[in-house]
Amino acid sequence: MNKGLRLYIEAEIRGYHDTMIELEALRDDMINESPLPPDGMPRGTETSDPTFNKTMKLLTCKRLNQMHRVTYAIGNVVWSLPPDKLKLVKLKYWTKPQQLTDVGVAMQLNCTPKTFYNWRAEICRAIAKEMGMM
């Protein structure tokens, strides 16, 4: 895996919780969006179907689809990790403010820095495969 892809995956892991919140907010905004107020004037020959229109917006919104794809891939991989690797993700990416270096995280995991880097690479590779990037 090249460094650029690994850095992208790591950034997505770091932002996982924020992306989940943003995804739900965007989805709720699209669903709860109120229709334009009727002014009594017909607009075209098609009948209005607000449910269909909202469904189509949800299905065709590229940003929403990308956010869902990323969070689904990360969730699939991370929540199926063994406890020691899950702890790595929590310590390395989800602890805020981050006060540990990579070596510090390795010490918390009771492993060598080399093991830490191997685990990090495995996790990033698995997420990249789940996202279809490898």
C-alpha cells in the first residue's frame, strides 16, 4: 500500500465518528425537508410524489453515498478486529487529544513498535480492500 493511500485511510478512521454524525444529519435533513409551498400554479405534467423525490435524493446524493461507503467499510473492519487491534485503533485514532506517539501506543499495547506498524498496515489494508481501493 502506498503512503498516500495509507494516510487517506488513517484520516478517514480518525474522522469516523464525525462522519457518522454528519451522515445522519445529512440524511435527516433530506428526509425532513419540507416541500415548496404550493402557490396553486401547476408545474409541469408530472404528479407530485414527495416520498419518491426524497428517496431519489437519498439514492443519488454522491456525498451521502461516499460517506456511507467509507463509514460502512471502516465499521465492518474495525468492529470485527480482535481486542488488541481494536485497542490500537482506539488509542491511535480515536483518543482526543492525542498525547501518545506511535511508540507510546505500542507500549500501551505491550508490543514492539514493529508489531504496531504491522498491525496498522493490516488494518489500513483491510479497510482499503473493503472500500474497493486495492
